[in-house]
Amino acid sequence: MGLCLQQGWWWGFSAGVSQKEIVVLAAFVAVAVEATSMAAGQYSSEKAVHQMDKTGKHTDSLILGALIMFFSYLLAGLIPIVPVILFNQSDARILSIIFAFIGLFLVGYIKGKVVEHKPLRSAIELFIIGAVATSIGLLVGYFLKV
């Protein structure tokens, strides 16, 4: 879910700023900060589960879960940045959206398979959430250009 929101603000920013270097810098900063935030949230919420569990059944590693979240978010966040580095900004924006939507669809499908609950529905839901976040970000960036 966090990745959907990250992509929405990122595309809004790229729609509102014409300098490629600023877009790339802002994207890297945002992905690094958000990956760290997601990892901290994962750690904190899992720690709360451990503290509430009086049976001692939760023995998974809090650090490992946080690291998995950090690197998953970081790597997924790089998907829309790579086209900006490789292509001109107008082409990169379209390619970034396409790549990210494909990624969202695949992640949703895989999640559905893993939890054994309607993988296609899961893929479509994540795709729609990402599309809404992206649309809002693009509209805000378009109307508040600098």
C-alpha cells in the first residue's frame, strides 16, 4: 500500500517540475526515507504483536522482518526511477507508470497466490489502488507546477 502512495506523489512531483535532476533527487530521497519508515513501522507493529503474545508463539526476528520490508520497498521504489534516469522526462513518466502498474499487478497476483485467495482479484485491487494514488498525484502536480 505504501508503494502505491509513493508512486502517486512521485508522479505528481515529476508532472510539476521540469528539471530531471531535481526529479531524480527527490525520488531517491523519498524512496530512501519511505523505505526506512516502512521498516520502522514493520518493526514496531511486529514488536507489539510479540509483546501482546503471552503464549510465546511469536519467535520470528523483528530485525529480519524490518530488513525485508526495507529492501522490498527500496527495490520496488526504484522501478519508476530507472526510466527517468535512462530516458527524457516525458517518455520516462509514461514508462515509469507502465512499469509500476505491471509491478503492482504482479505483486497483487503473487500475494493472492501466497495467501491462497483469488489472485486475480488481489492483482486488480492493488492495480486500482495504485491508479487512484497516481491519478491524484498527477493532478496535484499538474495544477501546482513550479
